[in-house]
Amino acid sequence: MGSYNAAVDMVGERLGALAEQHVLVVGAGEVGEGIAVALGAAGVASITVANRTVERAGRLAERVGGA
């Protein structure tokens, strides 16, 4: 998960504080999950997960407190 946290940190450095941001994660596979978890840990305002299968998107969204 370290590389996902590093990616989220880099986004925060370039765009500013992530705490007020609403984000869309496209894909609920390994990378999407890693990024969603890192974004959740960074304290984003909300996470929406889009995926080919609604079930998998829903499971990831529930895990990270998103929709």
C-alpha cells in the first residue's frame, strides 16, 4: 500500500488539501482498491467507486466509506 499512499501524497502536494475533495475511483481491482483505501486514509470528503460490476464497486465503496 506504500506506493498508493505515495501517489495520494503527490496528488495532495499538487492539488492542495484533499480533505474537502470528492473523488471518483474508476475500477475496483487491485489498483482501484489501493488508491481508494489511501484516499480514505487521507481524509477525502467522499469516494465514489465506478466499476463494470455493481457488486464489486459496492463492496469496495462500503469498505472505504464511499458510495
